[in-house]
Amino acid sequence: MGKVALASLATIIAIAFAPQALPVASALVAVPILLIALHRPAWRASATVAAIGALAVLQVDARLAARVPPAHDGATLELALRVDSLPDADARRTRFEAVVEDGPLAGRRLAVAWYAAPARPAAGERWWVRALVRRPRAHLNPGAADLEALWFERGIDGLATVREGRRLATAAPGVLAARAAVVAAVESACGDRPTACGVVGGLTVGRAAGIDDGAWRAFRRTGTVHLVAISGLHVTLLGTIAALIAFALARRSARLTAWVPAQAVAAATGLMVAAGYALLAGASLPSRRTVLMLAVVATAVWLRRPAPARRVLAAALLAVLVTDPLAVLAPGFWLSFLGVALLVAAVDDGGWLRNAVRAQLVASLGLAPVLLAAFGAVPLVAPLANLVAIPAFNLALVPLALAGCVLLPWAPGLADGCFALCARLVDLGLPVLAALGEASPELARGPASVLAMAAACVGTLWLLAPRGVPGRALGAVLWLPLLCAPPRLAPGEFDARVLDVGHGLAVVVTTREHTLLYDTGPGGLDGDAAGWAIGPTLTVLGRRPDLIVVSHADRDHSGGVARLTREQPDARWRVGAGLDGVPCRAGQRWRWDGIDFELLHPPVAGAPGNDGSCVLRISAPSGVLLLTGDVEADGERELLASGASLRADALVAPHHGSASSSSAALVAAVRPTLVVHSAGWRNRWGFPRAEIVARYRAVGARQSVTGRDGAVDLEFRLGRAPRAIPARRERRVWREP
């Protein structure tokens, strides 16, 4: 079974990660194999793999066909929706998933955002809305989650922004309504403590909304994020407790055990309780995997057949691949199954303490490649933190939270007490976790190649191979490509990553030893880009900015100032007109690693607004980059009149490619070979404007647009011409062109 499961997994990976979807007709390849397998048992394994591959092809085709049609992309439609998730609301917006029940997109599932909603939609309610609808397209930045892949895996067919709406019907009783009732009770019991409320909500119904950035940082730096939501460990614990109680009660009943063995009663009870808990959690991937594994164990108990751990894991893997082939797109899939596989490999005949320590070390080692690929960093203190945190969660927090859920229908007062005590324990433990995380280092490095990740995974399996396998220690050698730092930039070389932040600008410039951030991206209703774009990029690069330059006060350039002031206390600042801090002035210059940085604008009496933007020229033996902020015609004339050298190999276009900037005189003076327009996808201003694109094309410049191409990495290397590498260079089935 293990070989069949692995072969099926490899087949689905090839289908799901392909540059484009396979034709539906390719699924028919499975038909003759299945027919042969009916008469030749030796073909059954191949038939299973072929059938699972066919299911994956059909699911990919169905997901692509269900997407919002191009004709409706960007249209405002009237729809009847049913709220199909627990809404996540704050002071600015409410977000939820909904199924369209009536209207042009009937049957499709949308991720909905509603700003300044007059009333908070509740889970299960039906609403009429007028909403702007788009196809599922997301920002793409190094280190940040690939939201398009996650939406594709979850079956999100489009995005909707509500303009107006009215409630049509209240929620009907059901699992979703029960989950909403638990959330309401938790929020009432926890009071004005959003982080504690989020943790308790995560442990009860898998909804960890409200946890602040500092708490998430503490969980991430200690490797305990998996404990905040309902994980496979929590589900297993609850199922085991229920099974033990059922066994103790069943063995006391001679009449019951005459018909059914006590072990079978215990297995069935544990499975039902675990399945109920997973359902309360919204049937997340880790909880589904755990329930499937427990179902295999329960079946083995009922049939009185042994169920080795490896066979249980293989059966659960096959079950997940059959029911949801595209689960392979979610990082949780890999963390879940690989984590369990490593724990199975770690357990031996030693005592419980030895096994606990060994399990944490093995899991941390084995999951490191996946964590580096998904999040760009691995907390080195994770084994120690989990050794303490896992018992604290599973012996105190989880039982209290679940006791509150059980008591809620019959004794709401006692349930509130359980939730409040659980929140209080979170408040007491979180500062300790935060201090531990800040005091400990983490392994962070630049983006690693797929080959380095694969080699590290193979090395881990080799290291954990059973005794007798030759050369197990050599598995450590396969970790070297991952552990070795990427080649350092030579003096005179630098990179400039123009991030995909929609309508706004953020550029991370790295030299051999230093990092500069030019502009902090937008801020507003969707949160600030410092959190969802700049932070992940700095993490995956393993860098902290030495200097932050904010060109001017417009929110699309300065939206992340407040956050970065908190998170980067050691950074120095230079700011444009309208901002508090050390002002940019023409003539300011410094030198890092053989590279000259010079501010060309504004003059001492610089004007506020776009034309007061800080203009920075980065000059190196490997090439020249010009960063111009939002300067428009007047500012460009001042630049040209100043006599400063404007010639550059690469240019981040002024004002996102607007018609009021990039004058013919400026383009002629710069004559760039590479131009990046930091502009949102299908933005309402039409940036970059067609006439501006044509103007740069006329001087032979190759152009990229962040909204179309994702983040663009400008590489400046000695001995070769600068080049632009867009993040969307790799086509994927789920990625919008």
C-alpha cells in the first residue's frame, strides 16, 4: 500500500504543478488499465494510481471551468449569497466565503470582502448583494504565501467586493450555526482580549482571528503555530481520551461485551468523537487526515487485524488523495503527512521521555526543508518550545476549551468560565513564549532551489532509515546545499526587488552587507504591505533594513511606516515631504560595499506632494538604478535642470507609469534598458498608460508591470548586463496569466 500511495502522490504532483492543465481526454487513459485490472490482479496497483490520476485531471478541469468567466471579470453583479464560513470582521471590513445561490454566477464559491458593512453577516445567512467580482488573482512576492494556489485548492472561484446588500434570511440550524455559536460565546467570555480570544477560538472551532502580529511572531519564532489551531495532535488526543473512557465503561457491561468487544466499542467511540471535533473545526486538512488515520485503526480493531503505523499512514494518504487530490497545493498537506511520518520513524523501544525528545528533534529536522520552502525560516528553538508547549496545550488549554464547547448548550455560565480560564492561561503563557522566541535564533536564508529542498528531504529519509541501511550518516551530506548560504554578492553587485504591492511602491535593495528599503507600500482597508509583502520578503532574504527611504507621504508609498517603525527599531530613516523624520535632500550620499547611493531630489526647498518625492540613484560597477517615487512633470524638470547625471540601466517608472510623468525629456536622459512599472492589476487609472509604455519601448527598454508579472527582481552583476526576473516566470495550472 505504501508504494501505491507514493506513486499516486507523485502522479498528482505532476498533474497539479504542471505549467498548464492536462486535457480532460487524458483521464481516459485510466479506463483500459482498470479493465485489465479486473482480470489481472497484478495490475490493480497500477489501476489505482491511474484512477487517482484521472480524478486529479477531472478536478483540475472542474476547478478551472468554475472560475468567474472572463466576461464577468471586473463586472458589478447582483447576487444572492449564502455565507458558508465563519466571517472574520474588524473595524474596517468583514471577510467570508459564500456560495452563490442565484444570479449570473450561481453555484460558484467566492471569497467576499465587505468594507464598512452596515451589519455583520453571520454564518449560514442568505444575503442579496451588489458586488464587484473578479477572477482569483493575488499578489506574488518572495516568501509570501501563494494565495492563488491556496484559493485553487479550497475551490474559491472568484473574489467579490460588496458595494451594498441586504439580509434575505437568517441562518438555519446546522454545524456552521453551532460553530458560530461557539465563536460568539468565546468572544463574550474573553472580553477585550483579541489575542487570547483568537487562541481559544482556534482551539475550539479552528478560527484564530484576532491574534495580533506580536503573538503570531512569538508562535512562529518558537515553531508552535500548529498548536494554535485544531491540529491532528489535538484531534488524536480527544479521540484517545474518549476511547479510553468508553473502554473503561464498556468492559463493566457483561451484556454489551457479549455482543461487541470493549475494544471495538472504544475504537468506534473515539472515532466518532474525533470526527465530531474535526467537523467543529471546519474539517481542516490536518483534522481530516487524523480522522482518516483513526478510521483505519478503528477498522483494524473491528476486524481484529493488526494495523502497523506505516500502513495506517499510507491508507490515510490514499484516502486524502482520492477525496481531495488538490490538497497537495496546501503547505499543511506536506507538514501534516511528513510530520506524522517523521514521528512514526522517531518512535522506538525507549522510554516515553526519550521518545518525546527524539520525536521533537526528528520532526524539527525533517520539516526544516518544507518550512524553509513555505515560510523562509526555521526556528531553532522549536524542539525545546514544543516539548513544553505541547503538554501545556493538550493537558490544559485544549481540555478547558472543549469542556466549554460541551457545556455551552446546557450550562452557558460554566462554559463561559472554561473559556475565560483558558484565555487567562493564554495571557500568562504568551509573554514567556514571546521572550523565548526573541532570545533564540532562527535559520533563515534566501530562496533555495527545488533541487536543494529535494536533496534535504532525501537526506532526512536516509538519516532516519532503519538500522542496517548502509551509509545513513551520509544523509547529512545532502543537507549541505540547503544549509550553505546562497552565494554572497560581491562588492559592487546588488539586487533590487520591486515588490508586487498593487497600487503602491516598495523596493528592497540588497548589497553584500547592507539592505535598503525604498518606500513601504500601501496601507488602508486591506492592511499594509509591510505585513503581507515586505515582512515575508525580508524574512526569506534573512535581512533587516539598515536604511528606509520613504519618497513622500502618499499612503500608497508610506502605508507601512507605522508598522516598520515598530518592527525595525534599528533602521535609520530618510523621508520626503509631509513625513516626520530626517528629510531627504539633494546631495545626500553614502557608499555601501563599493556602491554609491545619492539622493538627487528634492532640493532644500522641495515642494510637498508627488513632486517632492525623494529620487535615489544607485550607481555601481555592475549597473545603475534610478528610483523616482511619484515625481511628475514639474519634478522631472527640476531633475533635468539640476545637472545631475540621470543615465541609468534600470528605472522604476515615476508615478506608476502615469501620463503626468515619464516625460520625453526624462526618458531621453535616462535611456533605460529595463523599466519596472509598480502598478496594480487592471487598476482604475489604467497605469501604466499606453503612451508611456510606447515611449519607453521607443528607446528599446524591456518593461515589466508588477500587477501582471508579480515582484520583479533586478539583478546587477559584474561582467554581465543587468537583468529583470519576474516572479511569474513559472506558469502553473492555478496561476492567472
